[in-house]
Amino acid sequence: MEKIILNPKKIVAKYADEETKQIMLKTIDFFEGRGLKKMKDDFHACKWYTEFLDFMKENQIMAKLFTPRGYGDANSRWDSSRIVDFAEILGFYGLTYWYTFQVSALGLGPIYLGANEEAKHKAAKLLQEGAIFAFGLSEKEHGADIYSSDMMLYPQADGTFLANGDKYYIGNGNEAAMVSTFGKIADTGEYVFFHVNSKHERYECVKNIINNQDYVAEYALHDYPVTSAEILQRGDKAWDDMLNTINICKFNLGWASIGICEHAFYEAIDHASNRKLFGSYVTDFTHIRQLFMDAYSRLVAMKLFALRATDYMRSASPQDKRYLLYTPLVKMKVTTQGEEVINLLWDVIAAKGFEKDTYFENAATDIRALPKLEGTVHVNMALIIKFMPNYFFNPAQYPEIPQRREAANDDFLFDQGPTKGLGKLQFHDYNIAYKSVDLPNVKVFREQIEVFKEFIMSSLESMKEQGKDIDFLLNVGELFTLVAYGQLILENKKIYGVDDEIIEQIFDFMVRDFSKFALLIYGKPNATEKQQEICLRMIKRPVVNAERYNRVLEKYVYALKGTYTMNP
């Protein structure tokens, strides 16, 4: 079995080329060279990360990772497999470093998706100069309601525009060389993307709206002059570019969660294994063993799913847009699982998790942010639920997607096309993955899936009204999500040589989670009697095997004791 959990001091990942490998190793050396104390001092002082930005500039890291083929130097490429590797490492050391990287990616999306070739070459040059970027979408008054933008371009007699309006929750809004700004043409209501410079005299950086190292800006434009050189895209294509930018970048949130949980896991297990209470090591207590087992199983599942989703993203085409289900799940499911992992580990280390000199203090704070960035969980669930009928009842045939770790530009990501018609997308038969193994807990989970399909068929009429209850919809969506989650985990079993016993432990918690959400639907006041009866049949107990449990705990979970500590 390939090692799944990242250990920065013992890198085992197979990189496509030496340049990619050096990006990762130099980044690890940068953080380990600074050490935990310096990182924590900066965290508590809310210090802007100048040294990190200088490091990325010196090593041309964002220029290498964020310049699609045809722009920048001859070797440039937008390669999602190495972007997620880098995002994981940044999450491992601190979400604040990941954040400036992530929002730069978002800012670059509308530029490279747009029609303005001059702006694309300008962005490539600025990347080489070490610039950062920003994505001006959210507004204070409208939040997640992206239809209601008040940012307006007012046409002038000479064919130019004056921009007026305000944007909110905009990372890097204090320093970004190009801020991709979404708005409307005032006289037509036409959508538009244009770029502005945060240092322009008509650009007001109002304030940092949060209190940590990141700069999450409110900015306002006051008669900011915009010419055709600053227009990235107009019309329906501007709307599509906005959503497609989120498609490209949203799943990096899951990778930040993975990195955070990996570092927190090492810290938690080292603390617990070196602490004696009542004459026994903490790691010998029965409930602590269960907490570590669940945390480990959930973390491995997070990474297996996110790796496989990346394969689908890199393999996308006009004929295959299955990534539109899987990437929101990395954003939504992996990040909420990250919260669960930190909760489990926090129950292990208890008060230690509050101490100011631990990484865990950062993790406990930062892990909460990720499910709430770039659209809340319920917004993503409303999107995902559209895929459910075709996923279960109308599969299509596709060629098998291989592991995608090669050095290649992900061309299709910047040519995704219109964003309408999601309900028409088809997926391959999920049963292929579920029938690829003969394992007790996977069998139990398959039984739950079959009952859930019965629930869907019997609820087609009632759910039209029940769907107005967001909580009801969320719980139905959670059941659907678990099915797709398990599918991609099983697809990656063979690719990464994951032991049967680890898969069994993963599906142990999957069976329990499925039962939990079924019980929540059962308890809803608007659940029909038929739905209640079906929900009770979805509630099942995983197959318990004490020998398997102990083997996984000792061979994989507790084997991580003492294997990584960040330099002091």
C-alpha cells in the first residue's frame, strides 16, 4: 500500500518531473527552516506573510503552477495534480499561506477563461514578477446571491466606462496587482468581468474585515476608469467564466483541509502516546483508540476521494463533465469531514488543543473556515442534488479514467463551455466500483444504497414540497453524497493498493454515517409514514471485527507515532 498520509520529512509522492519535485521540497524546507515558533509568532501577531510571498517570487512558484500553456515560459502549464499537492503542503503548515495562493488562483480564473489575450499575457508577466491576484465576486449586501451584483460599469461617451460599487470578503484585496471584478453594465444589465489594480487612486481598500494574518478586504471603486483593455469578458460568457472559475478552484479547499488534518494528527498522536494517566498511556484507553481509528479512517478517505476527483477533473471534456459532481464534493464533503477529524482529535488532546504554541490551535480555528468559503454547504448541496436522478437511474458508458499524475496542461479547464443543463449530465454506473470488492462492510453499505434508491422513487412527488425545507434537502443530499464518496474511494483502492482492512474501517464509519442521516430524515416533522418506514430500514450496524480493528490500529494508525514533528 502506498503511504497516503503526507509526511513532509519523508516525501514518497511520485512527481511528474524534477521541477515539480523541487517546488514541493523547497516549500517544505522554507517552512521547516522557519520553524513552528516563528510560524506561531506570526500567526498571533497577524503578520502579513511577506517572507512567504518573497519565497514564492524567488522560486517562481506561482508563475510555474498558475500559468497555462501558451503564456509565460515554454514549460508553463496549469496542472491540477501538482496544484493540489502544493495546496496540501500549504494547508499542512498554515491556512493563511494557502489562502493567498488560493485566492490568487481564483483571481486568475476569469483572466485565463476570458477573451482578453492582452490581459492573459499581462497576468503571466505579473506572475513572474511575484504578484498576487484577487477575485472580486462577493458583496456585503448580497452574500451568496451572485445574481444581485451592485458593481456597475457606467458607459461613457468615448466608449470607456466608469466603475462604481463595493466588493466584500475579497482575499488579497489589499495587494493584488489584478483584481478580477464581476459586475454588470449599467444600461443593459449585461454581466461583465473586468480587472482593476488595488494601487489605483480610484480603488479604495476600505478595511480588512477579519482579524488574522490574511487580508480579506472590502474594496470600493469610485469612478474607476475602465477601457476595453481591462474588460475580460461580457455577457453570458462572463457569467459562465465566474462559475467555471469556481469549478477550477473550489476543490482546493478540500486539499487545505487534508493538509491541516494531517499535521494535527501527528501532533495529537505524539501528545497522547507520550502521556500517562491513571497508570496507562492515553493511547491504550478504549475510547481513545476509537477516536484515533475514526480520525485516521476519515482522513484516509478524504484523501483517496480527493485524489480520484482530481483524475476526473484532469480528464474532463465536452463529452465528460462528471467532475461537476466530484469537485463540489471535495469542496463540501472533504472539508466537513475535515471538521469531524479535528473534532475527534480534539477529544483526544482536550485542553492541549488550546495551547498557543501548538499547531493544533491553528487547526481548530482554520478548519471551520473551509466549508464556509466560496459558497456554504447548503449552496453546494443544492447544486449536487440536481445530479441525483441520473446518477442512480440513468447511467452512461465512459472509458475508465486512469490515474492522472503526468506533466500536462489541463486544457479543458479553460474551455469548459456553458454552465447550464446540469441535470442532464450522466455518470457511469456506481455499481462497477461497489462490486469490485467483496468485503462485509461494503456489502452492508450497498444494502443501504438500495434502500435509499427505494426512498428516492417513493418520494418523487412529496419531495417537491419537502425540498423547500433546506434541512430535509441537506440530509437527503448527505445520503447521496456518501454514495458518490464511497464510489471514488473504491476506485482508488486498486490504484493506491489500499489494504482491504483499511477499506473495511472506512466503510465502518460510512455505514454509521448513512444510518445517522437516515435517522435525521426519519425524525423530520414533514417525513411521510412511508419515508419513515424506509428510513428505519436504512439504519444498519457495521460488521465489527476486533482482530481487523486492532491490526489496522497498530499497523497503520499507531505506526504514525513519532514519525513527524515540525522543526521548533
